[in-house]
Amino acid sequence: MLTSVKGINAQIKLQSYIDIGENNVSEGVFIKNVYRSSYQYQKYNVEAGMQFDLQSNNPNTLTGFDIIGSREFSIKDFPFDVKGFFILNRFSDLLYETNWGVRIETRKLGHFLFELGTNFKTYTINSAAREEYNINKSDSKLRENFNLMYMITAYLKPHNNDWNVGLSFTNVDYYIINQSTNPVFNLQMTYKLKSNLTLYLDTWYKQAGIFNINANYFGYFFRGGIKWEI
Amino acid sequence: MGNMKIKIILPVLIFILSSCDKMEMRGFFTSYENANNRFEQSNEWNNQNGHSEISIPQRTYTINAMGDSHVGGTENLDTFFKNAQDENATAVVMVGDITNGHKEDYDVSSEHLPLIDTLIYFATVGNHDLFFDGWKHFYSIFGSSSYFFVINTPNQSDLFICLDTGGGTLGNIQLDWFKKLLETSRNNYRYCTVFTHNNLFRLRPTASTNSMVEEIQVLLDIFLRHNVNMVVTAHDHKRNTDILGNTNHIIMDALQDVNDKASYLKLSINEENIDYSFVEL
């Protein structure tokens, strides 16, 4: 199977990580576990993931699902990926949030990653809650206006180095998209154990209202994970 | 060339890092006190003063609300108070950004507040009220920014909760207080209305900041679980409304004098529901 996969210039990647942290609304420490896989065929890539809450104040265990389809492009010597995505965030047993959108990513510069995109967010009351709280279906969804998504990451070393340290400034994570005026910071470290096996550790810091209103501490978490290219 | 760069960069830096009249760059990076500090002071005030309970003889009544008066100017603020007095509003609520945070702004606001025996008013803090170390002035004039009040009609009682989101977050202590208040008391009241400065949703293209999405998610769960009927916010300066579940979400126009479309919100509370309308100035 692997031979045939490589024979047609395809690649499978698996990834798993654990988030441990706390914030103003978590009621103590939360622990989340995510499994992701992607399949690349030539310039096309499909990626999907699932998030499980091992410890949190969310009564759901499966709390997130996402799928991303992307294609590599190059205009003159400027390479970039265009990604379409859908995210489901089951943050409550009464409501859930969905996001869909498009973003463009480039690693053209050796020490930087840039992402820019837009998302459309909808909050929905699930059918069980609609029935329990006697809610009309027409009042069960709230759709937000489009939102700007961005990620700027500066790396100490070039992208293909065996180890690296980076600092991100972004409003996006796998299952969370904040309003563009709510950036978070992410200090990240990666280390290639083998050519196809990478360990990583992220530190995320969240400050509500930073650069915009009146900055107050919101929360932090650590992310430890592993990526395996089959 | 290097000299030229310095000549260009230095004035820009000075401009950015210095405070303009309405914004304080310091507040963009750190706050004079955090949300928990403010809530602790508010709660201390609540413990000393108790909550307001207003009993009225009629079954229907009105409450007027406004946000973003940004004093300096007081023309619209004066009209807001006068209309409420003329129309016998049961109370008015000021939903943050009453001032730009300067002591002089608070002094002017204070001079224009009606006598409490002619009009009952409530206030909660907004982000601009906190700039320039404004919380201490807010606290000395208005007291608590996180509290509840009750209006009793002959046959029903309604609950009104004011929350402090001036720092972009409730903070964990205030959130806990809010949840416990609803868990223990919500069923004793007919309607429940929440007033807070920061709008929760991005209902139009705007640069005004709402809370972190994790906090919005928790609040939506609470509003649904405890049948919060209305959430009245400001901050975005332009009115918007939407419904999610049994909760009406309202964002008010800015009341400030320089706003061509300034308005305030009139809530008409009756036996069937809470009606609302915007009164343009």
C-alpha cells in the first residue's frame, strides 16, 4: 500500500497533540486531545481532525471536527496554498458553532509564514435544546458578518531546519477563530526526531482586548504534539 | 539616510505611543487594574449598599438605555435624561463609555447627572471609561459596575443585571457570580435583562472588539440555559439587533454628540414581552 501511495507521488501525514491550560471561562485546567490526518496527492491536499475534551467544563467529549481542502499554486516564483475549510465546535450540549471560509498561506520567505483569509461564523442551537427550551427553528441560528483571519509567524531558522523556534501572531487556531481584533500569541518549538517524525511544543497566551480596548489577562495553554509523515 | 529614517520613525513612534484624547495607548498593552480587581471592588460596594429594588404601581413600565456618550459633549446626554424624566421612565441605564476616562470628563458627567430622586439611573463601565486610570473616578461617582437591580410591578418582578466588560472579559470571578446569580435567582423573576458594554457579535464589518470566542460561547450557553430575555450592549456605535433562542441581542447607537445618527434605546416592559425601540436625537 505504502509503495503504491509513494508511487503516485502521494503522502499521508498523521498528527496528534494535547492542549493543557486554563482561562477565565474554563473553571480550572482543561485538557484537550486532537487527532489529525492529511492526504496529499500532487498539488492537492485533504486534511481532517477531531478534538476530544479529556477534562473541561464542556459536557461533550467530541468537541471539534474540521476538514480542510487545499491546492498549491505558484504565480511566477511566488508559491502559495489556497485552503477551503469547515470547522465544527461543539462548545456546549445546547449550542454549537460552525465556521467556513477560505485562506491563503505562503512560506515564500525562508523565515516567515503568512496566512490571510476570511471566515463566516454561525452559532446554532441544537434540536434537543430547541425542543427543551421551546425555541422556533427560525431563532436557532445567529450568523455573524465575515471576519478577517490572519497568522504571521517568524522563525529563527529556515523552514526545513531540523529544529526551529517561532513566534506567531494570529486570531486562528484549529477549532477557534477569534475576531480579527483579538490576536493571540504563540511561541512554538519544533524538533525533527527523524526525517519523517517531528515533535513540537507551543505556548499560547491570550490577552483580551490587547491592542484594541483595555488589555486584560484571559488565559494560556501549552500544546505538545507529534507529526508523522508516512 | 539613517538620519532620515530616524526623523521619520521617531515622530510616528511618539504619535503612536502618546495618548490622544479618546484613546490611551497604555491600555492597549496593560490595564491599571484587571477585571477581577474591579469586580472585587464592585462586589464590596454591593455588600455595603445592597441591591436596588424599585416598586411601581403599574403593570407596564419603561427603561431607557444608552451607551457611548463619550462626554466631553453633553447635549445628547442632557436630552436623554430630560426625555426619561418627561416620560416618567422608571429608570435609565448607561451602558459604558460614558466618558473617555479623563477626570475632567467624569467631572462634567457628574454635573449633568440628574438628582437620583428625580430619575433613578444605573451605570456600567466601558473600555473608554477605564483609560487614563478612569476606574477610580467611575467608582467614586457610580460605585459598582457589576450588580443587579429588581423592578417590582403589582404582580411580577423583573431582574436586571449589569456586567463589567470594559476590559474585554468578565474575568473568572464575575463570571462565576453571574452564573450563581442566575442559578439561584432567575426562577424568581419574570424577565431577565443583561446590560453590558461590549457587544458579543460581529453583525457588521467593524473594528470594534468583542470578547474572546470562548467567553462568548460560555455566555450563550448561560443565556439559553437561564432564559435571559434580552442582552443590551453598546461599544460598536451603530445599532444592530439579532435573536438567538429566546434572547434578543441589541447593540445600541453611540449617544455621543458627534454622532449624526445618535439614538438611545427605550424598553417597554409589559405583560406579554419586552418591546424595544430606538429614539433618534
